[in-house]
Amino acid sequence: MSSKPKVPPKFASEAEERAFWESHDSSEYVDWSKAESVRLPNLKPSTKTISLRLPVSLLERIKIEANKRDVPYQSLIKAWLAEDVDRHGR
């Protein structure tokens, strides 16, 4: 970058900031040549609670499979959903 980066504006809300960065190139505001890699080992992805109705027999089968793997059944459901989405997304 040959000149000093621009200073980003002050934002009144996260939504305003999000809209700004969706329509502006960050290279005008950040000297990426000075960027360094970071690790955030304790960062957990945001989650959202949902309600999902399952037949009792299906839920019992899932709980049995989770018990065999020694994992919580909700974690097993999330893992299965992620695997299926990844597989079908390819």
C-alpha cells in the first residue's frame, strides 16, 4: 500500500458497520501487508436454539447411538447434520 490507510467511520450500530463493510473494500482502510496470523482457541461459534419435533422412537434410537459413542445426543445430532450438509454441499 503506497499511502496511509483511510480511517473507517464511527458506526452507530453493528448493523450499520456490517452494511458498510459489505459495500467497501477493506484494503482502503487496512494495510494487510502488516497483518499477522492469530489463533483463537477458545472462540466458540455462535449458536441458536431451535425446537425440533421428532418421533419418540427416532429420538430413542438417537440416544442409544449417542450412548454407544459416549457423547450427548444433541452433539451427535449436530455432528450428523453437519456431515450430511457437507456431503450434500459438494
